[in-house]
Amino acid sequence: MEICVRYYQFFEQNSQLIPRALENFVRLTHHDHVRVRTRSWYLFLRFVRPLRTQVGSVSQTVIEAISDLLTIKAELPDDSGDDDMSSDEDDQSADAVFNAQLYLFEAIGCISSTATVFTENKILYTQSVMAPLFTDIQQTLGPAKNGDERAVLQIHHIIMALGTLARGFSDWVPVAPGAPPPSEVSEEFVKAAEAILVALESLNSSMDIRTAARFAFSRMIAVLSSRLLQQLPRWIDGLLSLSSTKDEMAMFLRVLDQVIYTFKAEIFGILDTLLTPLLQRVFATLAEPTAGTDDEIQLAELRREYLNFILIILNQDLGSVLVSNGMQLHCLLNAQLSE
């Protein structure tokens, strides 16, 4: 597998050999030894990513062959207190296995999204992966809301998987714009975003859920395109809860910079609505007293991200939003500057 990945250019020139190689990769993704199995999941992604165009013709066969590996089963970490773990044991931990499993979701996104796959098949492949995850969220959300730690971790893993599938599905990025996915495919990811938002709104007191949702949000920008703007206020409400840390706020402002840059032609109306409550939360956090060096560092980082956020707005010719809504936001900014 390592050799095939290293010399993938050989398969570009000899595409007739790709199905045979994939057959062996699929076999090894089911290997009995956990280290071989999880390592093969990573190498499988590394192999299909540059060859996605040639792999597209056998996408359905490959997806069906590894579909049994996509079942997510969260396990709480073992609190035995034994920190002296060998590398072998660490590789076999539930957390390590899940992190490797994410490579499979990204690989499926890669081979499903290529131009050689018809749009109706893209929708079919996407639905076949996401439908079981949606069902799992519905069944797990109740126990999670009642404080079941394993259920919360399960939803965290599902959100991460949905975000990773989106990352594999689209190469479209703002700095090198290509065509976003077809609108019918984007609509499937709107459903995924809605499922994540329902979980986030129910469990936003959990830092793990907020972290997973922020991960998914940043990776769905490319596949949702401007549809993201309709959900943006709910993302902000969920990701900037009363229990959000300064570090979380700083990271989310960084993601919003990307959203503003990407959708600057369409975002003014949404920004006009959400900017005042967003900055009120930031100001309230900036005004909190600090306790210790780590808190001071996080506060300084939040200040930097806040100022950079304002600069992004100004640089994208959206500065008029800062003095709209009856000058309410203007007053808030003056109050902040006067402190």
C-alpha cells in the first residue's frame, strides 16, 4: 500500500490496473490486525485522492465494499490511570481508531465528487453514507440530552464524520474558485448541516459538541456555498454559547473571516442582522476578568482575532455595516474603544 501511494503516477499512466489495486486496498481495509487495518484507511485515502477521476467509474463498487466500516461506535476513554502506554496500545485505542475511520469518510467524498460520476449517483452515494448517521443522531440525541457521556461522544463523532465527508467532497476553495458541487448535491449537505445544528442547539453546553460543530462548519463552506448564509445565525448562536471559552471565540471569528471573504457579495444583509449580537458577545467576553497566564494569553488572542475580523469587514468594502441599524453597533464600538 505504501508503494502504491508513493508511485500513484504509475496508475495515472496505467489506469487499467487501478481496479486490481483497489481490490487489494479494500481487502486490507478489513484486515484482522488493527494497526494494519487503520493504517490502510489512511493509505486508501492517499491513493484515491489523486486518482479520483480514474476511480469514479468504480465508485459505487468501492463504496459498497467499505460501507461496513463506516459504522460509528464511540467508546469512552479508559480511565485506568495507566499513562505508560506503548505505541502499539495507543494505536489500538478507540480514539485512534475513530480518527483513522475519518479517512474513509473523506475518501468516499473524494471518489463520489469527481466529474466522471453523474449527479444522480453523487446524490445516491451521499445519501447512502449520511442517512445512517442521521438516524443515529435521532436515536442518540435523547440520551445525550439526559447526560449520557457515551451518547454525547457518539454525536461528536457523527458530526466530525459529516464534516470530513464534506471536506472530501469538494476541492472548491475561495482562493482558487472552481465550481461548487451541483445544487442538488449541495442540498444534501444542507440536510447534514441541519442535523448538526439540531444537535448543537440541544447540546451546546458541551465543548466537545461545539468543537465538532465548528470543525464541520468550516469544512461545509465549500459544499454549501451561499446556502450557508441562511443558517449562519443559528451557527453563531450555537457555537458562541454562554459557556464558550475565549479560545473558542477566537477560533470561530477566524472561520467567520473566511465566510466574509468567500461571500462578500451576498453577506451584507445577514451581516447587518447578526453583527450586533455577535460583537456584544465578544465585548462581554473581553470585559471578563482574567485568572492566570493562560487566560491572559487567550484574551490577547481574542483581541487580535476581533480586530482582524473588523479589518476583514473593512477590506471587503463592507464597512457600512458597522454603522447601520440606527447606529447601535457604532455605539457599541465606541464603548469598547473607550475602555
